[in-house]
Amino acid sequence: MREFLDTLSYPLYHLDFETFQSAVPLWRGTKPYEQTPFQYSLHIDKGDGSELEHKEFLPTEFCDPRRALALSLVRDIPKGVCSLAYNAQFEKGVLKRLAELFPDLAEHLMDIHNNMKDLMEPFAKRDFYDWRQNGSYSIKKIQPILAPSIDDGYKAMASRGEISNGGEAMNAFPAFATMSSEQIAKKRKELLAYCGLDTLAMVKVLEGLKELVK
């Protein structure tokens, strides 16, 4: 675990995308069932004990979000910094596809791609294992063990009937197409809260790992 932690550098950019799929391609350059990103959350840890910085992206209506998301991302993540995702192959796949679609942004997007580390690594390698994982190393199994304080946020969302898992988030954005502006505002607030909690959970899981190796 120490070896993994030593690969990280600060400021550290904790990144999570939300995507949706469509059987029928909706926009030029999309494919059937392609994972189309529409949202991201970004928690920035400067590593100096200062307060976390949070940035996010989510359209206010149903639209092709890819270009606007890519532009926002290259504004929010500078070149040469270390970013972190859980199951980073997914985030890397999204970044590579965006780079293919937008050549003018490709260099910056691939810089983010190439400097990304995977928080899942020490769990996939079983450098850390707890019986409560039941053989799984998904973040939904790891987070309650190393970052139990985050549980209250997910449980509160679920108890209010709000978005509290990835499947619900995936379906929420295309549903904007048939919603009123008031309904979109409500659902958008839920999406922002859910995705923001996902990256905060990554921050807290990493803090839990650091505590173990002190």
C-alpha cells in the first residue's frame, strides 16, 4: 500500500464521470450503446491540509454534452498533474474517446489520461482485504469499510427517494428530455449531490489507506 501511495503526487484530482447509453445513436460520432459522458465531479486535494476544492459539470438540459464537458474538464485539470479514479480504465476510456472526437483538445485530454492513477489498484491486488468485502473490491464494498462516514450521505439520499446509485444516475440525464424546467432543476440537484459524494468517497477511502500505513 505504501508503494501505491508513493506513486501519487499533489495536488491530486479525484475524478468521476457519469455516463449514459442509447441503443440508437443520438448524435454524430456516437455508436450504439456507447458510454456517453454527461457529468463529472472533481475533488482537488492540494495535499497541504487546506480545504478540498470541488468542481463539477452537468448540463441544464438534455443535449449533446460531450464538447462542453471536454472543454470544462481541460479548464479544471491542468496538464502534468496527477488525477485519480476508482476503476480508472473506465475514466481513461471516456477520456480517450473524447480525445478522438475533439482533436483540438486531444493533447490535453490524453495528458490527463496518461497521468491518471487507479485507486482500485491496492484492492484489486489484495494488498488490502477485509472479510466484509465478500470477495468484491468495488468501491461500494470498500467505502463502508474505510470511509464509513460517507454512508450517511448515500442513505439519506435513498431515504428521500433521490438518486443514490449509478444506475439511477445513468437514467436521469436522458429523462431531462421529457421533464419541465422545475423537474430538471430538482433532478439536476440530485445528480450533482450524488456524483459529488462519489468523489468525496474516494478522498475518504484514500485517507483511510493512509491511516493504515502510518
